[in-house]
Amino acid sequence: MNKLSSERRYMAIHLPFLPAEWRIADGVAPPESPFALIEKQRGALRIMALSPAATALGLRPGLALADARALVPELPAYPHDPEADRAVLMRAVIACERYTPMVAPDGADALVLDLTGCFQIAGWTQETIADDARSRLARLGLRGRAAHATTPDAALALARFGTRNVEDLPVAALDLGDEAHLALCRAGLRTIGALKSRPRAPLAARFGRDLSARLAGLLGEEDRRITPHRPAGTIRAEYRFAEPLMTVSPLLDVIERLAQRLEGTLAERGAGGRRFDVALFRTDGHVARLTVTCGRPLRDPQAIRGLFAERLESLADPLDPGFGYDMARMVVPLVERLESQQPDLAEEGNARGQPDLAPLIDRLAVRFGPRSISRFQPRDEHLPEYADRAVPPESASAAWPRPEPGEPPLRPLFLYDPPRRVSVVAEVPDGPPRRFVWRGKPYRVVRHEGPERIAYPWWKHPEGRGPTRDYYRVEDETGQRFWLFRHGLYGRENEHPQWYLHGLFA
Amino acid sequence: MGGALGLGVPDVDRWLQGGLRRDGVHEFYAPPDGEGAGASAFALLVGRLICGADLPLIWLRKDRGSRRERPYAPGLAELGIDPDAVFLVGLRDLSDLLVATAESVRHGGAGAVILEIQGRARLLDLTASRRLALAAERSGTAVLLVRRSARPVASAAHTRWQVSAAPSPALPANAPGPPVFDLQLLRQRGGPEGLHVQLEWNREQAVFRTPIYGDPSAVPAGGMADRGRRRAA
């Protein structure tokens, strides 16, 4: 059997006492004493997890609390909280992202790291990573057992069962369920090594097809890639600090340096980043994340620094270095084509009087959110309120219809969306408005033009029908100009058509 | 850039000693009892004149989530302002707006930056407006402050105006005509104040001019119907 994945390297860490240990770390439960975490199941309190001390006394999860107390009287018990356990596991996952961006949780008590290709970059070995990870997890109060292998399945099984070789693993590592497990043991097949030498087809026929797949995974014949907690970018750079950074001020220099390292990679690909993620790893396992997005592809380190400066300034919670940051990573998850610009071309653009607003737009977007800046684009829609739309500022330019020469503005500068109801007095029910009351204030119409009839676009909504709108441009005695419409044709569509104020003219 | 923007009416430009500074701060107050659209429109038109055909115009105002009206691009086009040149910045509160305004002015890429504010706006004090004036001088970008529902307060503005809509010269069949603005020069740094004029915006020639009021009743009947038909087409 040739190993398909011999060049890949995974590390798994099993955290067997995670539910008990975080309670100890939080000061909820006493250290080094036996206690149980229980849940009510079918009317009985059952043990879901145990502290290391309780395990040492021979207790096992699954036991009823009453039975356990027969063995260990007055065994303290706390409610089982899988959600909190999960949150702690995710903290461990995040803390391990310093070694590789490819980290995934596995089950409730383990995590697996894809370390492939990580050794050359960082100058780590698998042993130094395992040691460092164990001591970092210990700071979270967790005791972990690490193991390395060429597949995630094998690494996880080795970590869980604490064996050195895959062949020494018990068949329970196949995780096929109690029945299959028992059957394998009865057949005298107790270890993976024993199974390995057997022909696969009869095994699969007898113990189920899952067995082959699981076995292939453990033996490194099949590589199940892990789905990392956070999708990894291939364009990334890291910076490890000899001394943890205790203040925020040097961070921008670090970010600029990371951007400088990535500049070449991006230039080689003829690309620029549309998004930059920076992760700041704190010595205590906390990770701060900063993200900036820009309207156009970017790779100029100074510009990237500027955007992060904006981001840092606009943080609602300022960064807290605590015990210090000891690593920073920049990932560019989103890239777009960016040709190398010739400097004289750029200058020519300026000479033509078209200055580049893009840096400003990027900064405003980083600071206030990408939706805070927009441009207008025309839409070929019949109802006035749909005739324009807001688009991102980097959208292509659009040509707007030119107004007819000699006509006054026929569309208002401001639109009420939705239109506001007003009460109108007209001389005749289908005539122009004479007076109207808007927010309690009366207006006397001295000039008007209309109606401009805008029908409900029935051709678009064959089933839906809306009233026709009769629009009037009106001017009051002070010179204020309004856009009003009567909703529904009097007598035909509506006995008492409502009036609406739709806009304000200059 | 620098220089002055003449509004196109000789009397007015003489009063302004040549026109509005292109690198200055100008305030346009809407009358407290009006809807205020006129002040915004006038500031936009001044901005349009400063920006010309090449420079973008940045328009900052409170987020569209508010219950106020929203800028309507077809209406901008109808005033002769190319909506394509306008960048709209909608932000949550005044402090964000002031930061973004200062940033936009400092950048220098826009011809004019319009900040539209509703109400008293305590944050926009003398210091804040001085800062804007300095930034405007440095970058050559005009700052146009539109103040709706607000009483004039001390500021570092180069000119301060009260702008309201004025009756338009009627078109045939007593239809509202092109926009006319009633302008009162409340303050001019280093110059006379008290000017009170009415200016009509001529879209085709992109100039302000003194409106000429004719007698709408002299227009033959039926013109209205023709106009209506043409527009409906």
C-alpha cells in the first residue's frame, strides 16, 4: 500500500478533561479533588464528565450519580454544560491558530492542526510545536495530549488512545459502535495492526463498509482534509516577536512590514488585495482580529498601513495587549487583478483633472462601513422611487438622461420614500391641488403643473394592481416647490383618492 | 486652486469682492420655518460650479435610515448636476460626519464637500469650523455647510447666507418655472454684508441670473396641455 499523503503532517490534541478543567481554571470547582459533571437523563442523574481525580478513583462517564456516590460518597456534582465546553474548545482552537491557520475542532474534546508546510516557514519542529501548544493550553487550564500523523484520523486516534503507533491502536479507534467493536474482539482482532494484514473485502462484508474507510484513514492511505475553523488564505505573512509587544503603538509598523512581505507575492500574481485580515496573537491565547476591505485591489504597504490606522482609530473597544502580543499574521483572503501601474500613467490621470478619490473612499469605508458611501446609478424603472439606486462608490460610471433644454426641473431634488400622506383641498375631485396641509402646516398652491400620469406597472405585475398616480408640480406662495400626487383616478379607481407628498424641488 | 467663484451676476460678485472663495467655508442657512430644500439645492449648485465637469462632489448627511427625505438622483440631473460626479456619504451622527468631512476636505480630490446638518449641531462649534477652514485653505477644497432648522451661530465661515426658495417666474399656464433662490448675505469675512438678492438658476448655461418675472396670463391657453403631452411621451 503506498501512502498517498506521506508529505502531509497533522497534529491532534486531545483534551480529555476539558469540561472539568475549565471549571477548575475558572475557580468554580476545586482543583485536584474528584467531582462529576452530570445531566438528567431518563429521570436519573448521569455522569457526563469527570475531573482527573475522579477518573483516578475508577469512576467512568455514563455511570448514574447514585451509583458513583456509592463508590465515592459525597462526590460533588456540577451541571454539564456542553455549550460552555464548546466555547472553551474554540478558544483552544483559536489559540492554536498561531501555528497554522488550518485548525479544526474535532468532537467535543479534541482539535486537529494541519501543519503541512509550516515547519520551513517558522523554523519549528513538530516537537517544539507540540511542547509550545501544550504549555499554552496549560495556561487556559487545559491538559492536552498531542500526537502527530500523516492523516487527521490517525493523529486524532493516537492522541485519544495515547499510543505511539497506529498499529498498536485498539480497534475501538475505528469508532464503529459497540456492536462492531465487540464482534471484532470476538474474532480476535483487537488492534489496528491485526486488521491491517487482513484482506479488506471480507472484513468490509462482515463488519460494514465504514470499516474500510476508517481503516484507510488511520493507516494514512486516505487523506481526509480538515475543514479549518477559519478558511485559510494562501497569501499570508507572519511575524513573531522576540519580546511580546506590550503597547499598541508599534503595531502599525508591524502591519506595514507584513504588507511589505506580501507585496512581492501579490505583484508576482499581478494581483492586489481587496481584503486584509490581521490576527494578533496574545501570549495568553487571546486573538484580536482586524479586517479592512477596500474598493479596489491594493498592495501598496503604506496605503494598507493607512487603512489599518483608520481601523485602529475607529475600534469601539481599543486593543488591549494585556500580557503582550507575541505574533501577528496578515492574510489576504480576497484578491483581484491589479496590473503594475506605470507611474507616469498615474500622473497623467491627475493632469487630466481626475484625482483619485479611491484612497479617501477606502478610508471612509474602513472607518464607517462600506455602505456609508455610495454613488447613484439610474434604473430603467417606471415608478419614480425606483428610478435611481445607491451603488458602491467603486461602481462603474453611469450615463444619466439629460434634461430637456428650457424645461424647469421635472423631478424633485429630495424624495420622500415612502411618500408622506397629506390632506389636500382641490377645486374638483380630479383637479389640481389648491391647498394642502403637511405636518400640521397649511400651504397655499399658487402655481401648479400636471397631472403627469404615472400608471402602476401592471405589465410587470400581472396579478398585482395598484392605483394610478397623478403627479403635480406645485409652488406655494413663498416659492417652495413640491411634488404631490393623487393616488387613484377619481371615480374610476377610487371614490376618495388619497394625496401624497413625494418630493421637494429646489 | 484658490481663486473666487463668481456667481454670474455682476452686482453680486462685486459685493463678494469677486465671488465665493474656492478654498473657503460657506454656510447656507435655511429659514427656520421653511422645508430647507432650497438651501441644500443652492449649496449643491455652488458646489457644481466649483467642481465643474472634472471634479467629484462629496455630499455628507445623516444616514438615509432617518425619516427625512433622501437625495434623488433624477432630481440632481434635472438641476444640471451630474449624479455620476456625486459621492454620497450617509453617517450615523454628527461626530462621525465631522470626522468624515474633515477627512474629505483634507484629501483634496474633491472640488467641494457639502455637509448637510439638521438642527443645532453643538459639535460644530467655532473650533470645529476653524479646523475645516484651515483644511479647506490647505487642500483648495470648498466646504459648503447646509444648516437646516438651525439658527446662525458664530463660526469661521468665509460667507454665511440665508437661503430660501423664492417664487419662480411662471411658465405657460402658471406652471412653476426654474428654481429661484432668495439670498441674504448674513456675513462676509472682511467684506460687507446685508446683500439681499434673488437669483434664478439657469441649467443650460450653468449660471445664476436675475429672474425676469413676466405675466403668465399673457401666455396662450393650451400651452399647458402641449407640455403635458410631450412629457408624458
